[in-house]
Amino acid sequence: SGASPRFLALEGYAVLDQVAMPVVGEPGVANDTFVEQIVANAEAAIEAVVDMGVCDEHRVGVGGHSYGAFMAVMLLANSDLFRAGVARSGAYNRTLTPFGFQNERRTLWQAEQVYLDMSPLLDVPKIRDPLLLIHGLEDDNAATTPAQSRQLFQAIKGQEGGKARLVMLPHEAHTYRTRESIEHVLHEMVGWFGEHVKNHKPNPGAPNSTITPPTDDR
């Protein structure tokens, strides 16, 4: 089904696909604790595969498409669980969708802090791990215009030490359909995770570094 992350299994990764990341709570206000809940979800997912013996907890990547891309960037900004991320066709500034998004039905003016907290563009200084951004140039989804990825990329590159790559796919909308685009996205994902996750070299000065380098290629 297109540029599936399952292809990364061929490169030696343990792949958690379609990971459940529930955000629960009273209807209408569950997103008030969105950040805390998705970080806890991610911690539980990593712990599960580490316990299975198929994951090096110091070399984990995160990625997603659309709302999953937004969640991946939120995790990079609000945790130190991951070495790198891939975000495809996401929305990163919730103030550009002021009349609700996904399961949030309150407007920007009714829940201003929630919109700000769920806009990773505003937390760019906290994104210290490499991020690959991919977007279709003809994305006609109102919430995920190509400008969302461009602005996030420019903001990260404007930060000292920020590391990001932006790939814009010609003739593609919100879902990538051509063989050329699908193969290129897979090439970008494999290369990005190969450099920053599989072959991650700890930096003792980095806030999320580990002083013990990995000993195998899991």
C-alpha cells in the first residue's frame, strides 16, 4: 500500500506498524493532556519491543503520515525517546486550522492553549533530533498544505544545531500514488533512518545521548 514503513523490515528494523496511540478522556477535553498521553504511549510501545528482545532502546525512530506525521513531530519535541523522525504530509501549526481538527471540536478561541500546545512549529527549539519532512506539492487537504512542511523545515534549519531535510514530491496530493514517488519516499526513509538511527553514534554532549554505543544491528 504505497511507501509502507514495513519495507524497513527488509533493512533489519523491528517495525511497529499501525501503533495504537489513544488519547482518552472526557469528550471534548481529551486533548488537554495530549502530550502526556502520546509520550506515555510511545514509552509503552518501546518498552514492549525491548522486552521482546528485538529493539535497541537507544536506536529508535518514529514516523507517520498526515495526523501520524504531526504526532511524530510532537514526540520529537516532547520526549527524548527517538534518534530521528520522518513526517509525511502533516500539519504542524494548529492556529492555521482554527475551527477544529481531527478529534478537536473546540475552536482556537475556545481552547487557545490546546492549539498552541499542539503546534510543534512553536516548539522548534526543542526538536533536537534529525527530522525528514516529505510533502506532496499538490496536497489539497486544507489542514496539510505544503506550506506546513516548508515552514517547519525553515524554522528547524534556522535553529543552531537543527537538522532537517525537506522533500517535495511533484504532482502528488495528500496520498502518494506514482511509482516514482513511492520508490523515492522509500529511498529517503531508508537512507534517513540508516544514517541517524541504525548507525547512530552517541554524542556525550547531546541531551538525549547514551554513553554506551549499540553492539549489534538490530
